[in-house]
Amino acid sequence: MGRLEGKIAIVTGAGSGIGRASAALFAAEGAKVVAVDLSTDGLQETAEIIEKAGNTCQTISADISSADAVEEMVSSTVSSLGGLDIVYANAGISGGAVPLLEQDVDLWQKVLAVNLIGPFLAIKYATPHMLKQGKGSIICTASVAGLRANAGGAAYSASKAGVISLVQNAANQFFGSGIRFNAICPGLIETGMTQPIFDGARSRGREDRIGQLNPTGRYGNPIEIANAALFLASDEASYVNGQALPVDGGLSSTLPFVPKKP
């Protein structure tokens, strides 16, 4: 416990799933947490979970694809809490399972606005505050879909590949600044975004096949991504910068194959 003691953290997409698990874990590890989401109901549930565990957090309802909203999110955090040490730009959307030739510009703009422009804005407005103190950690949620094909729709996958490139470029642009920029690439995690996949498999009696393609042989849970985010947020990751960390049961380590029966 206490791995983030005294640190101030913003977590976006904190109204559910990975963001909620991360906000709760950061708070449990001693951080002053600002939980951000578009869903006020989701934020309320997150705050209740954190408070029930004996910790506290602030909440902000905001559209993280809006420059004005993100600037205000960052400035209000710095003003109310006295600084900013960690930003976990986690909020994202899937864009649905729409075939490539049936996708339109509106879909791409919406997905890119949330999944890629959102993390860019977090970096744009958080970095100046971190530069003043000479340290900080900015983490962005990418995906295994940003590393390889067939893990998501085209718009989603392109947006997540962009996130990986974004943190690599940011790490090098702010060379020697003391700020670290990293991405997490989750595999198949049970969240609200992926719920249709899980519901469909369960309705067909095939829950045991979810996640069967990775060497670990199962799907993941939000806390497993939150644990990776905690590491990258903490001083334990002081030499980790500009990386895309897969947390996917080994899925991205393999080429397609037929697993052998034990």
C-alpha cells in the first residue's frame, strides 16, 4: 500500500471498467484522485466504491474530446489539489462491429476524437504543469488492436495505433524532462465496451472459449489493467518511457495457431 502516496492523479473513463478499477486502486495506494467521465451516474458509482473502501476522490463530468473541457479538467485539478503528478487517459469507445466499407467519416471522426484526440489533449494540457515540477507520468490506453489486425474494427484499431505513436513521440519530444509517457495495450477485457462479446458467448454456452486464443487461455479483468497502470504511474517505473505495454495474456506474442488440447 502507499505506492502513490502524496501524488495527484487524473483518471479518465473512470465511470466504469478499467477506469473505475484504476481510480479505485490509485486511491487505495494513496493518491488524491480526480475521476473523470461523461457519465455522471457512472462517476457516482465509482465515488461510492472508493468511499466505501475508506478513500476519497473528486469527480468531474467532462467530454475528453473537447479541448476546453480537458483544459478545465487539468486546471481545476491543479487549482484544487495543488499539482498534478499522474494522468491516465483511459477513456475510449469501440465504434461497433461495422464492416470497413460500411463505415463512414462520421464514425471515424467520433472514434478518433475520443480514442486519439482525447489522449493528445491530456498530454497537451497536463505536460506544462509537469514540466514545472520536472516529473510526471502520463499513461494512455491503447490496445492490442493497435499492434495487430483482427482485434477490433478498422477505426478503433487505427485510433489505438495512433495512441502508441503518440506516446512514443511525446516521450522523445520531451527528452530529459522527467515526464514519462507510456501506453497500455489491453487484450480482451470484460468491460461495458466488450460486454456484447461476452453476452453473446454466454448465451450460446461458449463462455469457456472467450480468450482461448492467447497462451494464458482466458480473458482478462479490469483490475489486471489497473495493476499495470499503477506500476506505470508509480516511481517503480522510473526507467520505463515511450513504451506500449501489452497486458493481453500473451495474445500479441503469437501468430495464429490451433492450440493443443492439454
